[in-house]
Amino acid sequence: MDCMMYDNNGLATYTMSKALEAYEEGYAVYIAHPLDEDPDDRLFSAEEIIKSDGHLFIIKEEVLADEQTKN
């Protein structure tokens, strides 16, 4: 995937368009919290990703289709 940015720990973050693309491919998408004060928040729908535009996103792992619908 392109549109990556890296923090000081080498963690890749992505823009909303890449987060949507990854979500549609079955990957788990999270909002990044770069200061490590809070855990990263998992997003469970394209609507949640779109509403979070302006944040950076982390794409962590591929998940099964039935896990994508959990809230």
C-alpha cells in the first residue's frame, strides 16, 4: 500500500482513502493514537472510517468477514 507515513517507532499510518481500501479488502482498520495515551480504536464500518477523516489510520491484520460486523 502507498500513502504511508511513519512515526519514530517505524509504525506505518495511512490516509482515509487507503484505510477504506484496506477495510474493503478485509483488513482491520484502527484510528492511530500517536502519543500512546490511549489504545488505538478499531473501526467496524466504512461509515466510521469516513467520519474519522482527518486522522491517521493503522491497518493491522487481515480478519475474517464475520469479524468485520462486530461492534
